[in-house]
Amino acid sequence: MATEVLTQQTLKGAEWVVREVEAGSVFIPEEFNEEQRMVMDMCHEFLNTEVYPILDRIDALEPGLMPSLMDKAGEQGLLGTSIPEELGGLGKDFITSTIVNEGLGGGHSFSVAIAAHTGIGTLPILYFGTPEQKAKYVTKLGSGEWKGAYGLTEPNSGSDALSAKTTAKLSADGTHYLLNGQKCWITNGGFADVYTVFAKVDGDKFTAFIVERGFEGFTQGQEEHKMGIKGSSTVQLYFQDCKVPVENVLGEIGKGHVIAFNILNIGRLKLCAATLGGAKMALSTTVQYANTREQFNQPIARFGAMQHKLAECAIRTWICESALYRSSKLIDDWEQKLLSEGKTYAEALLGAAEEYAIECAILKVYGSELLDFVVDEGVQIHGGNGYSDEYSISRAYRDSRINRIYEGTNEINRLLTVDMVLKRAMKGRLDIMGPALAVQKELMSIPDFGSGDEAPFAVELKLIRDMKKSILLVAGAAAQKLMMQLEHEQEILMNVADMAIEVFHAESGILRAIKSAERGDAQAAIYADMAKTYLYDAADRVHKCGKDAINAFASGDEQRMMLLGVKRFTKAAPFNAKDARRRIAQKLIDAGKYPW
């Protein structure tokens, strides 16, 4: 396996699997500048003053309430963070726009509405629109004067989006396309002014169209009654010879999939940011409850079982944050690189998001499952009260569940993660097979029992390197053994994806802890506790996934050899996770919230 150490700035998408990364080059949240911290504070203040006091009214779908909240967000610039200044936006960098998604992520149904508007409701036109389309629509979407939505899903086409049945046919006079079909689960659909809608021209050319409310032949259904995010407008859209001017074709005829898939890359990372914000909010609520709820004459926060739960929620939240902003900076740097090469703003960001599409898929899975974990443990710590609507954790629990489904289900994102890596390997964009063969050769050698390096985090960095080898071992052997059949072995692909998800996040945490220590940050010691505890547990999870995958395709001596290899590559040094969790929990208890 190659041992070249790369800086963050030179790391291509998924290259961390076969490379080491210098901690000093990785961006960490402690490096937010003053303006970015102010943006985060502004988002939190907006939720505290405008959203939290009226959550019941929002969930009741009070007419006009959600659009009025979005108007207020627009007045504060929160809808135009990533829109260029020449189109009326703030023109902020990718990290700042990610901060807005996190900062507003704890806003329940409001978070869903604003994320849909600023993401899939606005970005397709911003990135793929003509100058005339951008001038007409993006400026009004950025200010909040118009609200945006996105119509891709149909009753019989969810994950298989390209099987959509909605059609578009050019009118006899050549001035309009006539759309026929329906879309479902359309967020903001009940009040949006502008919709990006996908249909097949002449029944086969998958194409995007800009549809305005009021276009002839366009109607909407009633609001859906949902398990959670009840205050988010969700309707079906109906098109019956809906007249869409030819100038409202978005992008190229037959190239709608380029728009749909590229927008999803960005949307997945932004969803991770929103779920991170939700997790911090839910955990803070739970800590406050644990500090005030007494049983056996003392706060339940003093009990070891409760401290374990609180600490584990904090660890996973902190790890998610580490990976999210590490990836956001990667995208930001790649965008700047493409801009310097003469690419347009849209081309640069889309190109950067495509380069790190694998990381975006990984983040979406982790972030959505993090929030589900935190709200579930939150309900448990609340006990019976957690099941009551009088306590906000019950709303957080219901609202969380959707995140594992939209922006591509987590199963689809896991499969995509491995599929994209293998395709890049076949195209020569990423050298996976070379390092994978080197790992197989290493299995035949005498194990390395350590170099005796006593530098801080040396043991943890070696374990990260070895865990990457376990991914290469399993993925390389599966690809060699199964070849084209591998794509049909979804269980194995999911095992490999879970190994990659764990390793990327564990590495992100360790690198953040190292950089924090090098910077002399006040929280460096507790960061080390969180990073090491996560890594200690992740090693076992990676071992289990690797073992399951190997047992699914190998047998005999080959199987035994690889099982020994995965065991060797995931062997963690002894670590007192209980005491580390107690230290972490105490920080939460003292602060009365998630404090980092």
C-alpha cells in the first residue's frame, strides 16, 4: 500500500482510502472565521425568536405561515448565501453556506422548507439556467419573493428516478411543451411559485423544465398527512397538457439526469449539515432534561448508564461535524481550483461536488443515522415523558425519520458509494487495485507489531492505516472474485460501504483531534477522548462488516487468510472507553447543552 502523505488540498475524491492525510492540512470547525461564527449565531437566533415559539402553529400548516417565515429569512440574507452577488445574493463560500444549513437544521419543519428552497428549489436554475432564466428566477428565489420546489419523484419512480412517466411534447406551433403526468412528495409544493420539473420529451428524452404556479394545465393536490415534519408542505403535482414555454427548458433536452444527479450531490452534503444541526439541538434538549429530572434523590445525569448515552450521542455528533467540514473545505478548495482554470461559477461548484460525490453520499448516510440515533436516545433518557407531545424530543423523533429516505435512500447511497469508487478505478481516476494487491501481498508477510513510535496519536494513526487496508482487502478480493457479478451482491457492497463510512469518519475525528492539539485548543483533551473512543468502537464495526463480506464470497484457505487479515487490520489497542465517556458526559452536564 502506498504510504505517500498528501495534504488536504491535493486530495482527490475518495483518495483518502489509499493515502495518508496530514492533520495540519485538514479544515476543522475551530477555524471558522469571525463572520462564519456570526452567521451561525444569526441562524440560531432566528430559530429561537421566529421558529421555536410557534412550532405548533407551523405543524398545523397555518395558511401563509411558512411562506412568511421564509420571507423573514430572506430579509436576513439566509436564502441567498450561496447565490452570486450579481444575482442579488451574498456570494459566500461553500463552508459558509454549509454553516447556514447546519445553523437552521434544528428548526424541524421549517428546516425542511428552507433547505428545499435554497437547495433543490434554487440550485438547478442557478447552475444550469440561461442568463435570462437566472435573471428572472434566481434573483427572486434568493430574496424570498418567490419560493422554490423540485418535482422529480413519481408514484412509481422513487430511487429509479429515470423511469419517470411524465411526458413533454412540443406544441404544433413550436412555442410550448405540453407536460402530462404527476409528481409526488413535493416539498414546498403547496405554496411554491417556481418548480423544477422533470419529464421525458417525446417519451424518452429525460429533461428538466421550469414550471411556474399559474401555468395553464398545472394543479396541485391536497397536503399529505405525514408521520413527522407535519409543518412541511408536501403535495402531489398534476400536469394535464400543462403549457410550458420552450424558453423554460432547463439545460439540454435529454440531459435532465445531469441536473438531477449533480444537484443531489450537493443536497446530500447539505442534508448532513441539517441533521447535524438537528442532532446538536436534540442533544442539548436531552442534557437539560437529564440535569433537571430526579430519580432516587438525584439528577439522572449522574447515573453511569445515562452518562454513557449522553457521551455516545456527543461523540457521534462531534465526529459527524469533523467529517462534514473536512469535506466542505475539500469542495471549496476544488471549486477555487476550477475557477482558477477558467471555469464558470456553476461549472466550478458542480465539478467540485462531483469530484467529492462519494464523500457526499457517505455524509448523507452518517448524518441521517446520527440524528436518528440521538433522538432515539433522547426519547429513552426522557422516559415516559419522551413519548408525550408536551416534550419537544417527541417532535424531533418523528421529524428525524424522513432523512434516511430522501436525497436518495441510505441503501441507495451505500450502493452508490462503492459503485462510484469502482467506476473511478476502472476509468483510471483512482488507483484502488494497485494498493489492494499490495495489501494481499502484505498478508503473506510477517505482521508488523508496531514501530515503537510514541508520538501522540501514533497508535491511532496506525490503526486508521490498517483499517483502510481492510477495506482494500475486502473490496479488492470481492471485485477479483465476483467481477461483473459484484453489482448484484448488494449485501457485500453494503458491507464495504459501511467499512468506508466508518473509516472516513474515524479518520476525520482523529485528524481534528491532532490538529486541535497542535493548535493548543482548550478543548484538545476532550477531543482526543471523543476521537479515540469512536475509533476504538469503529474498529469492531469495521471488523464485523469485513468478516460478513468475506464469508459471503470466499471459502477454504482464501477465506481463512482474509479473515485473519481483517482481524489483524482492525485490532485496536486496549482503551478505557468508560472513563473517556464519563469525562465527555461531564462536559455536557456542566455546560447544560452540547458545548462544542
